[in-house]
Amino acid sequence: MTAARYPKPAILEEIPRDRHAVIEASAGTGKTYALEHLLVELLLTEPVSIEQILVVTFTDRATHELRMRVRALLARLRAPDRNEAAPGEPAWTLDEAAREKLDAALRQFDLAPIATIHAFCRGVLTENAFNGGRLFEQELVDGRRLFAEVLRRTIRTVLACREPFRTLLRWWAACHGMDALTAGLYQAVRADVRILDADGAERYIAAVEAAAAVLCGAVGVDRLRGGLGEVTSKGKRLGKNSRDALERHLAALGEVVRRAAEPVDLFRDRRSLARPLEYLAEKRRAFDFGGLAPDLDAILSGIATLDRLKAVALAAFRDEAARAFARDKERRGLYDFGDMLALVHEALRGENGPALAAALRRRYRFALIDEFQDTDRVQWDIFRRIFFEDGGRHRLYTVGDPKQAIYAFRGADVRAYLRAREAIVGAGGARLALTRNYRSTAAMIAAVNALLLRDGQDAFFTGRHIGYDRPVECGRPALRAVAADGAAVRPLCLLRVEPGAGRGAERLGRAVAAAIRDLVDRRALCVGEREDALAAVGYGDIFVMTRTNRECDRMGEFLRAAGVPFAFYRKEGLFQTDEARDIRDLLRAIAEPADRSRLGRAWVTPFFGVPLGEVARFQELEPDHPFARRLLAWRDAARRRDFETLFVRILDESGVLR
């Protein structure tokens, strides 16, 4: 068989084999394409098998996609008749030796170590238990659920039995509730966060009691109400409306503090204090209270002391909860999702760390780390010890984009990425960039470049750490976005809400919802590369991003009010709803229609609506019964894996939406 030439990305010619490399890839620049081809490049040009190339991705979905793409690429290369490269184009020469390597990689593909960082660490823990100092029999558990169980036991046996924990618990229960305590402590323990509190629990309790003595006496509040005639604004006496508003909020405040017999009552009524205190704090800055200022300041300071409860309590409870959590897992041979990284990190730093690192180095020759901008100190330290501190015998290639480092709330630390990049480049590693965007129009790329570039004093973004010194170019110049009449459209629109505009979030949300509806209903935007193949943008092509889950829920309300169809993307709690449980019960019955238990649960879902007291009558149905026919028909659709048709039929035939 003659040798064939198969085209490969030009970036592969720049990636060194004799040193590490940092590859920075902006959105749409073919990062995954480059990554899958880099893996194949190593297979074809280096004396390694596919088992010796570790590929670490960020999510399970990315792992699955990359595995599918690499396997498909290997299969294409094995039969490259229709993939000849142009003269002068970077290409692989696929001779008999190359085909043998490809055949071996395809045979061994199920062993290819393409995994998330957590899956990689789980494998390290189970396959290297001796060097890692772990039990040979270990069980992966739900960390949140186990922590809640351990915390309840710790509260009963430790925190509720000793001061100052007991007092803080009483105040917390009155103010926040125990679910919030579990969530807050789990986050603090999981992220290894030390919550700083200068005073400590004992000093805080003393400060609260002192503040309560001032507040509960209500003397300051009465004195303020009696002296409102002395308050001025810009040198003038207050008008009647302003004075009445002050009087009203002071009266509400006085009512709350008079009811308080002890500090816990203030925490219990904290929500009632919120509005009057917010108003008084605002007016303290706007008005001149003269001789009344010390009384108002004492009240505001006392309430501010109450507001520090969350930080103080979490700081006081954290270490005790962390120790109990760790002891319970160690005693029972358990570990959770978050432990995987910490245990591997600890093992590499421990007494058997050199032996563990040596074992991993024997197994892997190359490491390709995707989405490296979302690394943290622990992750970088793991890869640094295995692949970077090995005397130059292994290679570490990282792929990431610091501009897209958005997962700080999950523990990712862009500063860890920057330190890693500095270490790799400082040790002689290469720093490369993918700079051709194949996803966006030239106009959109130019607009984003204008937004991100920092030329001159009018730069839109500032900051010392993350730059944009390698602007992206358009890789598909024929791609364009136009209005329905062919006219050019603005690629980027920025809305600015003026500070203090009032109800700004609501106005912005309604404007976005109206713009989306207008865009789709009028077919106002069409995208494509040829005049005869322009596709109108639909609702499914539009993604709305918000900063918080609460803002996401609010945006959903605006979209619903505007008549815009939408779905939340991976919304937390979605699969814990009653609707999700009903769908689960139905699908289980479709999968196993002979299972009486599953049938019983399906009959009471809205898809059949059988009253609970009549379920027994439906356990033995004739084949021609409407319910039986419907269930078996749905099962046939499921067997054909035509799930879209299946769900359309379920909704239509069950009438659940009518």
C-alpha cells in the first residue's frame, strides 16, 4: 500500500517535543481540534502507545466528546484515500509503520487515559493504594450527604455541649436556620477556606451582648425620635415628608428592640430590622444629625455587630466540623468527589510520594491538560510533581485561555494558572497561541478585539494579570451575519444602566426579552457563508448568561412574560422536582413493563392519572387496554432510540399538557 499524506494543523509544527509548552486558545480557535490532533501526532512521531498519553479535561461531557473525536480521527487516518494534503501543507505521511501504530491505538483505545481530573485522581487512588497510603477497599460516597450526617452528630455531641459554640448555635438557628449552616460549613471545609475573624467567638459574644444592652434599652431610639427637629439637610430644616419618613422608620426600629428580652430575640427579628436600618444608614450620609449623631452611630454599629454572626460562627465551627468529617471518612474507608484531588496531592507530598510519582511517570510519558485556566493550586501541584519535576524526561502540554477563567466559585484560581505558565515558560517551555477563530464573523471578531485590546487610555478592560496581546483573526472570512433584507447588522451591542436609575435590573431584563422576541419573530438576523444558504436565527440559537442563579430565575420571568420559549441550562435542582420524578417513574415502567412495582408508580403519574386507591385494578391489564397499548408503543419508540419522537408522543397521547 502506498503512503498517503494527511493534512494536520499547522500549530503542531510549533509545539516542541524536547520541552513543555503552554498553548493559549481563545474561543472558537479550534482548541479541541488541535488537542485531538496533538494526541495523534504524538502517537505517530514518538515511541509511545496510546496508554502512555494522559489527557485531562474539565467535564465528563468534554471527556466523552474528545474520546469520540480521537477515535473517529484514528479511523479516518487508517483509510485516508480521500484525505490527501495539498503540496506544501503540513501533513502526516501515513506509511505502513504509521498504519501499524494507528491499528494498535484503535485496538487499545478503551485503555486510552482520557479523563477528567477527578477521574484521573480516582484511578490513582485505587490503582496505587499502597503508595498512596490508602485502604485497598475504599468507597466513593456523596460528600454533601455524608457531611450533613456527620455535622448533625457533631452538633449533638460537641457544639451544643460547649461554650461558646452553644450560644452561637442558638443565635444562628434564630437567624439563618440549620440548612444554611450545613451548606456554609461544607463549602468552607471543601474549599479549605479559613474564615478570618479578628475577635474570635468569645469576644464576638461579648460585643453582641454589649450592643444588645444599647439597643434593647431603646433610649437611643427614643432620643432620636424626640430630637428630629434638629436634623438638617444642606443647612436647612427637614421638610415634613422627610421628617415623617424618619419618624416612621425609627418607630419601626423601636418596636423591634422593645420586644427583645435578650440578644437571640434581635437575631430572630433581624429581617424586621433590615428596612429601617437601611433607610437610616442612607440618611446618616445625607443629613446632618448634629448632637444626635452619636446615638444613631451607636445603633448602626450595634446592628453591624449582629451582621457578623455568619462569619464568626462559620470560623468557630469550621475546624471541629472538618476534623469530624475527616475522621469519619478515614475510619470507614470512605472518600468523596472532592477528596480525590486532595488525597492524591497529600500522597505525592507524603513519605511514599517519590514512589507514587515514579509509578505514574512509568505509566505516562506525556500529559495534555485541557481547560487549564480553571486549575487551582492543588491541581497544578499534582501535575507539577509528576511531569514537571522529573528531570526533563516527560512532557507537559497545557491548553487554556485565562480570559475564560470564570470558575472561581468552584475553587478555580486564575492566579494558579498564571504561576504555572510562568514556571513552564521560565524553565524554557514554549508559549504558543491559537489565533484564528472559525466560529464567528469577521465583524464580530473585530468588535470583540476592540473590546479586549488595551491600546491607549480608553481601554474598556483594565487589569494587571490577564492581557490580550495576541488578537484573534477570522478563519472564515465568508461567514457573515445580515438582516433579513441583506443589510449589515451591528455585531455587538452594549447596554449601560446608569447608577441609581432605579429598577435597572428589571428594565434591562425586559429590554433583553423584547430584543430576543423581536430578533426571532422578524427574522431580523440571518447567518451563513453563501447568499443562498443564510439561516435565520431562532430561539434555540440564543443563549442568555447571567451572573447568579437568582438573576437567571428573574430573567426567566421576563422571557416568560414576553412569550419567549426558553429552558434553563443544567439548572440545579431540576432533577429533584416532582415533574422529574414523574418522568423517571414513567421511563422505568417503559423499560420494564412487566415489573409490577414500576407499573404502579407509573400509573399514578400525570401521564396516566390513576387515583392511588385504584392502582391495584391496573396491575393486570389486557394487551388491548388503552394504557397497555400506550405503554408498549412508547417502549417500541424507546427501543428504536428515537427519543425526540418518544417524548412528543408521550406528551401528546397522555394529554399531560392540556
